[in-house]
Amino acid sequence: MNYDLKIFYNLDDLSKQFAELLKKEVNSVKDKFNFVLSGGSTPKHIFKYLSAHYQNNIQWNKINFFWGDERCVPPDNDDSNYKMAFENLLSNINIPERNVFRILGEVDPIEETKRYSEVIIKNVKYDKSVPSFDLVMLGLGEDGHTASIFPHQLQLINDDKIYSIASHPVTGQQRITITGQVINNARNIVFIVSGKRKSEIVADILTNKIESKKYPAHFVKPINGKLIWLLDQNAASLLKGNYN
């Protein structure tokens, strides 16, 4: 598996790297830049960093914002990935409302997967008959899940839909998630991982151990795009590498 690995002493350094990568990629496109956001505590830190240091350094009006997954809750619920992104990033930068394409977690999930997939079809360019986002931001769960593709639903990796319904393995909470085929068709895929409790899974995946095949994140392998892993020193503690 080919990937670019960068390890950082702290989350601010990691966030700066992501911000610079986003700035460079946005500047490289003439039209709209289609960006898929992730939920989670590490992306939350990055969103705060972008708000504090890159309000005027990125061409935000060029970016279309999408979500990789969403819990089936209203947008004002604390579990909402949209709410987290809005409070920590979107409300702090100057972007047109038409550039924000949230998943409607408050409506029937079957109908919403159809509606949101149509939104993608209308707004994202296709490559090889599959939507191709400019950048997909991914987190990594302690069970190896990414987006809302969990180990008990590995079939979502090769699902022929654009977005599908997923369920949390413990709570059973329904979610709407991007599928593996769409993730893997992106121009840039960036895993953002922090914390020691994820270090073993990170090491298993990046050294391609046989155990890693039970983790959905193992199957994130771009067809033609770049795969980048940004880790803090705790998440990378079982790897041999130089700090950035």
C-alpha cells in the first residue's frame, strides 16, 4: 500500500499541516473544490485551528462542504457531525450558505440516502462512473471503523451506492455513510488520527498485518488518488518514523 505518512508532536502541528494541505489543494483547482468533512474529536481540533489561523488564508468560497457520515439526529443535537463542524468551523468563516451540503439526519434515512446521493450526482464530478471528491477527511475509530463503516458491515466498502445506511455495533443507532468505492475514488484521502489508544490499530494497518483485514480502514486504498496519514506522536507510538 502506497501512502504518505507524517508524524507530529502535537495536534496544533498536525492541524497546521492539514491546513496547508487544504490551502494548496484549493488553490490548485479552477472551479469548486469538493471537500468531505469528518466527525470526531481530532477533526474538531483541526476545525478550531482553521477558524483561528486560516480565516483569511484559504479561498473558502471555492469550497463545497459535504459530510462523510452523519448520525440520524437533528442538526441541533450534540451528536450531529454537522453541528460540530458548524460551531467549530463553518460559522467562523466567510462562505455562502449554498456551499454547505449537510446530510439531513432528522429525516427518514432511506429517503435521505437517496436524496443526498442525488446531491452528490449534481455537484461532484465523476471519474470512472463514480463521484470523485477533491479531498476526503477521515478519522479512525478504536475498532478500526472509518466514516460510519464499522467492522460488522464491511460490505459497505464495496457497496455500489454513493451513500448507504449503517448502524453502530453497540447502540444500534442508525447513521448515513459514504461508501468505500466513493472514498477510494477521491483525489486525496487524509486520515487524521490522534491518541495512544489507536496506536495498535494504526500500526496493524500501516504495516499491513493480517489482523488489519477486519478493520474497515484497511480497505481505504485510493484507485488513482493520494493517501495521506497525519498522526500525532501517541497514535504513531508503535511505528518507527521521524517527526515533522
